[in-house]
Amino acid sequence: MTVEPPSTLERVISPSKPKFPKFRKVNLPFFKKNLQVKDTGNQTSEIPLTFKQNLKEQHFAVAGKQLINREERLFSVKQDGVGSSKSLVEEEEDYEESLRKDFEELLEEVWLTVENSFEVQTENEKEALKQAVLVIQQEEEQDRRWEGVAEKECPPWRPRCCRQTHDSLLQNMVQRRMEEAKLDSNTDIKSSVQKEITGKGKQLKQDLLHIAEHVRSCYPGENVCQLYAKLYHQEFCAKLREITEYGLSDADCSHVLQWVNIHYPSILRCKELKGVIEYEQLEALLPANMFEPLEEQCLTQIEDTLQTWCLNILKKEKAEPELRDGCYFSCLAIDVIKCVHDAITSAQKVLGSCSKSQRITHQIKEFLISYQDYLKNVTEDNQGNTDTVLKANLLCIRQLREYITTNQELFPAHLKSDCRSLLVSIRELCHGYFTKSVHKDLKGTYAKLGTSEWLKHSEHVCGELLEGVDTHIQKLTDLDKTCLQDLLSHLHKEVLAEYVRTLMKKKIKLGKANIQQAAEALRDNNQRIHTLFIEAGSRMDDLKDILESLADLLTLKELHTIELELANLSKSYPDFCEAHVCAWLHHRPTLSTAELRMIKETFSELREPNTPVETDHQEQDPLYSSRDFFSKVFVRCTAQQSLGHMLSCI
């Protein structure tokens, strides 16, 4: 291979020095490939390849450097002037035209190589693309070196703006690939909108993964993945916005939201692209004025569907409950919970947010209101299957409460509170149906409490009371165990409250002789009542101290000990009020008017008025709190009446 001899112009201008800073040295590991070996007999010499040879071998960076060197030599001479020789001027013009054509030939190869980026896989292909990128970087640097030079002294092709051309080329490539993306072939997708979005999304993912694996290393010193991501993002944004502008069906709306909230972010945040694409720097796929109506449409559709499901479940509940393992059972709660769970899961898949899906759980409150009306009608109609329907639904009520308690993150605080209150009311409605018949049958026995018969035969009266209670408990064996515990705890509290209320409203006069007898009767009755309910399944162990405390109030002699006991009662039971104090202490015949007045004043000072009943823990079931016991003990005792009762006992 021979080396082309330098032209006359080159010989003339060779010694000249450029008038701008020296071009940055290019250190390339493949530089030795750009030499040809010439045998001169006993020794060999290395001769640099020509521009044409470097171009053919795809040594674009070295070829580009050769052209830049020629450019500098030529235009340094033009700046200094070459004289008036016509031959030199003509030769200079020919040389400039030759240089321009070589630049065009080089850049044509560079752009072809860049356009081939999505086919790059082999090491040779990667090396060629890297060479093309280096040419672009060299050209950009050369553009900057010519900045500030007068136009007539500057090469006519400067600035070349290769970077701008490169970015525009990439944009056209991405636009073409997205336009030509095939519709998704999934036969489960019927909508053309969904097929198009999914097809473009898959094309985007495939291309970005290719760029990250094969092209990224060809762009030294820059993150080309972010550039490609931005270009693909622009195209995907444009398509989504175009589709959304014309209105979407509910199914297509959900599909678009899934891509915006879940599928698209997961593509750009996958492990292969992690660290090379910064998703947060990209603009939103849809602007707020387009995105928010889609969210509203989706949530409304899910809410309406859930409401329909729940109402259909409630309609089916009119069927006769079935027996499972000896207990009446209903699928209502299980079906409702499944529907709610499916709706929330669907919303989260579409919206990609747990907090936004909380709105859907408002439908539970609406369902519970309808559910309460349904059970109220069941209790009022009193049809033949009322017992079995309510027994089956007591388990449903417990299951719904457990679901709300264990999935608190799905419920806003106010909604959670409203739903739990509704469930308490619904449970009390069902419990009330069963306890009402108990109290009705025990009405005669309750009437004997606090009478002389009770004082003489308290053991017999209490036995009669317990026998009546036990008869009703035996009718509840076909109730779920946990629900039986709930109902017995409720009944335990009510029976004891009715026991205390009856004693407080009695106007019996206890003398010194029988006051101790009454206290002992209270303690004995307390033990027997408590034992019956606890052994049957009640979990209200805290109620064991109430009758014991009331018995102490009958026998305590010291004024300050009576006041202390009353204070303790008030602390344990915030709803223990002055009316209860008056009604109970009227049984004490030994207290003077002054002492009664002092007790009342002290109690009023120690007890804060209207003290709310609070549970020990936010999640505690109010059914199992004894702190509201005296709110169930209804007594009427005005200040004037209470004083009269007290005076009559002296």
C-alpha cells in the first residue's frame, strides 16, 4: 500500500501553527490497528493508514482526527494568507472541497452506524458504534474551538452541531419504532386500545433493555440510557394523551391507569435499568387534568360494582341458614369480605396506591347500614326462622369486625370508627332479641329481689333466677363458640344490671339486725351468679366485684371508709353517679341527715361530672368493658326524693 504524496498546498502550509488551542489528544486502545506495515528489506516500518483506509476499517475516531488536523492546517493558512498566487488559491479551493466531501463521507458512515444501534450485539458492532460516538464528541469539541472566529476565517461547515443531529436522529428512530410497534397478540385482550398500549409498552421495554445491555458502553462519559428513556417517554406520553382525549370505556380507563401507575414505572425501575434511568426526572405520563378524571371514573365504577355485589349478597341472605358442625352458619360475611378485598385489590392494581383505595371501603359503611335494617326487619317480623337467622348472623358480625380490625390501613380513622360503632349496634340488636326473652321470663323472679322474701330466702330466690337463666343458655348450644361467649357476656352484664337496678328501686328499710343479712345475701348471690356465667362462657370476670362493693357500702361504719368505697366505685365505673349513690344509701338506716349530705358533697367533689366512659385500649371491644356497667342500671332519684328517702330511713 502506498501513501498519497502531500499536495503543494500541504507542503506550503505544513509549518504553520493554528491560532486556537491545541486539539485534545485522543488516546485509543486500537490506535495500532491504524498502521500499515512496510517491508524495506532487513527491517519493517509502520505507516499510518490513510483517511480512506481508516474509514473502510470503521476507525471513525482516527479518521475524524485526520480530517480535523487537515482542517486546522488549511484554515490556519487561510488566516495567515497564502499570497496572491492564482495556482495556490485554486489548489486551496480544491483542497477545501475535498476536505468537505471527506467530512460528509465520514458523517454519513457515523449516522448509518448510529441508526444501526438497535441491531448492535457483537463486539465489532459495539466498537464501530463507539467510534461513531467518539467522532460526534470530537466534532462537538472542534465546534467549540472555532467559536468566536470570524465567519470568513471559519470553515463553512462549522459549527457542524453533530450532537443536535445525533439527538434528532435518535428521536426519529424512537418515533419510527414506536409507530411500527405491533399490537399485543394476547388473545385475552379484546380492546384495540389495550392492544395498542400494551404493544407499545412492550416495544419500549425491549428497546430500553437493549440500549442498557449493548449500547450504553458505546457512549463513554454520558448516560445515553436516560436520553433514550426521555425520548421513549415522550412518545408514550403522546400516545396515552391522544387515546385519553377521546374518552375511555371503564375497562380501557383501568388499563390506562394500570400502565400509568404500575406497568410503566416497573419497566423503568426494573433491576436491569436501575441506576441508569432516573424515572423521577421524567414528566408525568398524563397531566393532572387528564389523570384525575380517569381516577374518578375508575373509583366510581369499582364503588358501584361493589355496592351491587353487597346488595345481591344481602338479598340471598333470606334463605334458611345451614348447620355446620352443629352451629348455624351464614356465608354473608365471607362473601362481603371477599368482594371488598377483590375491589380493593383491583383498585390498588389500577391506582398503585393503598391510600387512594381507602375510598372504596366507604361502601362497607353503606352496606352495614343496609345490613342493620335487614336484621331489624328480621327481629320485628318474628318469623319462624328468626332465631336461626340471627344465630348465623352473629358470626357474620364478628367476622366483619375482625376484618376491619385486622385491616386498619384500608380504613380512614373516621370510617373505621363509624363501622365499628355500626357493628356494635347491629350486634346489640341481635343480642337484644335473645336477652329480651330472658328478662321477660325472669320478670317475676326479679320482682322478688330486695323484698322480705329475698332477705329470708335469698338462696332460693337466687336459685330460681339462675335456673331461669340456665334454661335459656341451653337453647344457645347451636351458636358458634365465640359468638356464644359474646352473647353470654352481654347477658351476664344485663342480668347483673337488672339485679342491681331492682334492689336500688326497692324502698325496703333495713334495720341494724338485717342489714348484715342483706350484705351476706348480696355476697352469696354474687358468687353464684358469677360462677354460672363464667362457667357457661362469659368473659366478664370484672363484674365479680360489683355486688361485693355494694355489700360493703351497707356494712361499713366509718364515714370516711364509705366515702373511700364510693370514690373507688366511681373510679372503676365512671358512669356510677349521684342517683346511684342516693338510691343505694337510702337502705342505710343508721346514717344521719348531716352524714348523708356530707357523703353526697364529697362524692360530687371527687367525681367529675359527665366523665366519658373510655376503654383501656382503642381496639378493645366495648362488649367486654365493665366500665359502662352502671349506665345499664336505670334509676330515677331527684335530689329532693333522695333526701326524703334518706330521712325516712332514720
